[in-house]
Amino acid sequence: MARCLEDKHPYLRNQFYSIKPKWQPVFEPDVATLSGIGDASIKINQAIPGFFGKDNLSDLTGFNASENPPEIDKGDLNG
């Protein structure tokens, strides 16, 4: 429907049946959102091993994994 309004063209229903939609989040995720997604994916993977993985988690949630290694702040080690 949104595509019809944006393009100002009346598409037919059969033109959309083979489209696989992807979720894209509206806002940047906060820590609570990422924690919730992590907890949920772990629980689902415990019930159905391999359901969520690196290859499909971004397709299902819209959040992409970072290409960079995590930065760890070691702080002041001298106390």
C-alpha cells in the first residue's frame, strides 16, 4: 500500500506475493532493546537450535552486527 501511494501507481496484488519484506527499525536501538533481542534469541535457540544465527538475525530484527571488533575500555589499571 505504501509503495502504491509513493509511486502513485495502482499495483496489482499478484505483483507483491513474491516479495519478502525486511524489518528496518525506526530508531537506533538502546541497551534495553539489544538486551531484549539477545535474551529472546538465546531462549528461542535453546528451544529450536540454530533458529537465530549471524546470517538471519539482521533480517528478522533489522539490526546489523558490527563489522568491527568490540572496543574494551580497560580504564585506569593503577587503581
